[in-house]
Amino acid sequence: MDNIVEKVREELLKRCQIYKEKNGYDFWGDHIQYVVKNAVYLAKRYGADVEIVELGALLHDIAMPSEYGEREKHHIYGAEIAEELLSKYNYPREKIEQVKNCVLNHRGSRDRPRNTIEEQCVADADVIAHFDCIPSLFHLVYKEKHMDIKEGTEYVKKKLERDYNKLSPKTREELKDRYENIIKVLFVEEK
């Protein structure tokens, strides 16, 4: 089988480029590349199937640059796109299901169980990517949600807190110091 990861990456990059030219936001450069990097790192560290994790990370948000469906259900639409793409490349059915579950269960804001280490790696990597590229969260609140400074700041702080608390225990412990430092630097406590 030709390299499925590269084929999926090419398709994703095309969609991200079209979205960027049209809307000015770079899903690849501002988010997905960080998810992929962190997911592969976690997969190797935790003994997960690296190919499944990498594909899940590449496809976890594909519905958004594809402008397919509503944002709040992008995990559902992303799983549909994942099935379509992977089937087109004759990827094995049982592996397609594993990748789809990574996409479906990546969102920290949805209390969906993560039943495999691969699903947990993708979900944890999505959170870590928020720590890697915090400006993308501010883009979300100020440009897309049109919040004022105070409201946007509070939204980002609460999102980072929620995300951190949704990490698997092992990853949460590993990121504890980093998370605490981010909160200290970005959000001055009122006295």
C-alpha cells in the first residue's frame, strides 16, 4: 500500500490552503500540525499504533477547513470525511473504524469515552496543541466569536482549564508545570 499518511496529509493541506485563501485562518499552521506532532510523540511514548494515531490527528478537524457541517459537530462530520477518504484509498475497514473513533472522540468538550490508547493520544494531542499555539484561541474568541477583551480572556482561561482537566492522567501529570506556567503568564490574578 502506498503511504496512506502522505496521501491524507496532501488532501488535508489542499483543503486547509483553500480555506486559508478564502477565510484568512490557517488550520494547518495554527493548529493541526501541532496536533499531529504531539499525537505521534504520545503514540510512540505510550506504545500506540502510530499510523492510526497520525491519521486520526490529521483528520480530527478536517470538517472545518472543508467547511462541511456546523462547527459544533465537526467531530461527527470529520469521521464521515475520514471514512470517505480512507475508503477511497482502500485502507482496511477495521483500521478505518479505529481512525474514525479517534476523530469522533477527540473533543474534550464532549464527554465521549476514549476506549483505546490511540483515541486518547489524539484527544490529548488536541489539548496540547492549544498550549502550543495559544494565539489561535485568541483568534477564535476575538475574530470568530467577536468577544470583548474581558469576555475573550475569561473564555480562553476557562477553555485551557477544561482542556487540561480532560487530559488523561498520565499526560496531565506530564504537562502540569507547563499548564501552571501558561496560566500564570497569561492571566494575572486579581487581588
